[in-house]
Amino acid sequence: MSQTTTQEVIQPPMAEEEFGGNKRQLRRWEALVLAVLCVGFTVFHLFVLNVYSLEPLMFRAIHVGWGGAIGFMMYSAFQRSRDPGIPWYDWLLVLASLGCAAYITIEIDGLLFRAGAQWTTWDVVVGFGGTLLLLEFTRRSAGLALVVISGVFILYCFVGPWMPGVLEHKGFEIPRFFTYIYSEYGIFGVTTQVSSSYIILFVCFAAFLQVSKVGD
């Protein structure tokens, strides 16, 4: 009896309760769509990394946009949402996430030429929207802390002229900031490079080992 009690005390609840509390229940057809997206996401990375390479910005944008679409399907906006299935506004976020990736794929040559220096209206819209989508996906999957920290640094880019001492700077125009941050010099920089080139492979390999029960 005491041994059983000790085991119950030593083994705490899984971390999923803490970090996956807003993981939604999907309808059957939605689960099928998600499965297709996940398989396609995996095959795409294996193909690009081993067979046919893409321009780095394009590859990383697809990595973030496609991954974000999967994330918006998996995680609800709030914890313990009782309604099964994906609401209409999350479908809009899925399409918006894929749309941002599609825009960069189509406009890749122009974006590489004018990133952060010149911009079009759509460059600003996609940069602003894509940044907000990434922050929302981060909030759903990792919690509010990272969003608050990122928000403080984003705010600092605009309030520089009013900051004291060594913290003062000229500040950035909104179009310049979002077209620069939503490029390979910001969101699609080294962190996304590592995620799309190395971490994804480890995740795929770990999932394969788990499903094949190699460790059992």
C-alpha cells in the first residue's frame, strides 16, 4: 500500500496538462485534414532537405506558414474550450498563415531585393499580419510569457525617441519595421533556419521511434 502511494507521489501528472490544456478535440473530417497537412509537412521537409533545395527565405516562410496552419488547427484560442471542432475564425487564421507563405513564395525575387528598404502595400500587410499570426500561435502553444517579452522589444523599436540615455534611438517607421522583421533578417533568420533544417528532422525521427515502439 505504501509502495503504491509512493509511486503516485513520485510520478506527477504529464506536462500535457500544463502546456496542452487548449489542445482541441477535432471532428473526424478535421482530424483527417490535419493528418494530411502533417504528412505533407513532413514529406515537404524531407524532399527539400534531401532532394530539391529551395531559396532559404522561401523554404523558411513555408515552414513557418505551414506549421502555423497546423498549430491553429490543433490549439484553440483559450484553454478547455468545450465546443468540438475548429471554429470559423480559426479556419481564417489557417488560411491567413498559408497565405503569408504563399505571398513570399510568389514574390520571392522582389522581396529579396527590397526587404526593409523599399516596400509595397502588400509587403506591409503580409509582414504585419504574419507577425501577429506568429505571436498568436506562440501564445496558444507556448503561453503568454514569450508574447509579452516579444511585445516589449517590438514596442521598443517605436518608442526609441522618447527613451532616456543609452536606450534612445531614432525609432522605426511601421512599414520599414514589419517588412524588415518579416524577412530572413528577422523571423526567418537563424532560429527558423535551425528549426526547418535540423529540429524538424529530430522530431520526425522521434515520432518514428515512438510509433514503431523501438524503445519498448
